[in-house]
Amino acid sequence: MSSKRSPMFPDPRVGRWTAGLLGLALAWTLGAFPLPAQAEEAGFDRAVRQLAGHCARGPATTCAERAFELIDANDDGVAEIEELQRLDVRLRVWAGANAEELQPMDLRALQLGFLLVDTIGIERGMMLYDEDGDGALSLEEMTADLVLDGRPLPELVRSREIVDWPSLRRRFGATAMIFDYLDIR
């Protein structure tokens, strides 16, 4: 295990709840730094690290906007199912290739994000957040249950103010019990 700080969570004091929630926020809602499928692995790795660094220090609103730009491979202003599926595959490959370098807490957060995506499903997640029924997600739709502001993402997560829990529970209905089961609240 490398002694370098993790590119995803530079603060080693981030706890289990925080890491899990940040994993959810990044891997599911914010898309966790994907590049278009045709990008080279080195470019993808560089983009993950650059965006993670920005998200650790810059405003959470800008972090979400930059992550969304990377998700939207065809630059049409929305994330289609194919883009989200490509993102999922690329991020899993990246996480596997970088697992030895990641801090254990960061790796657990990514794994939690993957578990939530596997449990909820990309298609169902799309359905739950596609407010206008166009078959794609805008940035506003993807971040509907997040409370983002000018603070850096890790600060929002530590304060537990990043999720609008009542809104998320209404949207997910009975499925929201997964958050309780995984102790994400």
C-alpha cells in the first residue's frame, strides 16, 4: 500500500459513514470522474486524479459541473444510459487497476458506490431521477438529492449536509432501506 495520499479522499480522517456517502455521491450521483470510452487509460487516470483534487479543494458545485462534463461524452447536455453504463465499466476497471494505491477507506467507498449501483441498477436510477421523462439525466436531475454549495465536497460530506435525506427517501420509497442497511445516513 502506497504512503501517498489517496487521489479521491485526501483527508485521512474521513470516517466510514463519510467515505461511504462520498463513494455514493461520486460513484453514483456525480459519476465518479469518467471520460468518454475512447479516451486512453492514461488520460482517464489523469482526469480522475485532477477532478478528485479539484473536488477536494474547490466548490462542490463546480466539482459536480466538471464531473458531469466528463460523463456527457457526446456533449449534448445530458447523460444517456449508454454514457452511464460506459462510466460504470471504466470506473470499475480504473478502481481495480489502482486498488493497491488507494487508501483502504477510499477503496471501500468506491466498493460501496458499486454495490449501490448494482443494487439499484443504472436503469432504475435513471428512471428515479429522470424528472422530465426524456430518457436522459441533466446535471440538475442527477444532483436533485444533493445539497451542493461553495464548500469543497469533503467538507460537505463531513458535515453530513450533502444529502437531502427526506427527498432521497421519497424518491426511493421502500428501496431507501438499503441506505439504512449499509449505515449511510
